[in-house]
Amino acid sequence: LLNAEVCAITPESQAMRSHHSDLLPLARIPPEILYLILLFHSEFDPPIDDSDDSACLGWIRATHVCRRWRHVALAYNSLWTHISSELGPYWTDTFLERSKPLPV
């Protein structure tokens, strides 16, 4: 019974957190400005291989700020055109997929 009540509350609390996040000033930056921020960040903090079998995501961490930032980053294919093969096949494929028809 308790588990069922927790399961019923969880979607509602997630919706409330999402709505709250949408009201924060960071979530209201115009997409064109946010793109420029991400582009600048991608030039100065590229993803790198830190040589112990894990990658440092660099600018990609900014896509974890909120759902909207992730959507903006995914919408601008040019952010994904600088591919480093050092990151391995997973990230190479991910960058190729996200860059769409743009030259890499």
C-alpha cells in the first residue's frame, strides 16, 4: 500500500519540480543567446579523454542544467561538428548523429 502511494506521488512531484525549473531565470534565456553561450563554452571546454577509460564531458555538462538547455543544444547541430576521435566510438557516433547534415 505504501509503495503504491509513493508511486502515485512521484509523477506529481516530478511535474512540480519541472514546472519550478521552468520558472528559473536560467530557463528563460532566449535560445539564440543560449546557443552563443554553449558555442563559446564548446570552444573553451571541449570534451576530452582523461586517459582512465572515462571521458570528461566538458561543455556537454551544460546540457545537464535543465531540460530546455538540452533541447537547445540538440537543436543547434553546429555545436556537434567538432568531433574528437579520442573520446571513442560512442561519442564519435553521438556527435556524428547530432551534427546531422553539417560538415564535421
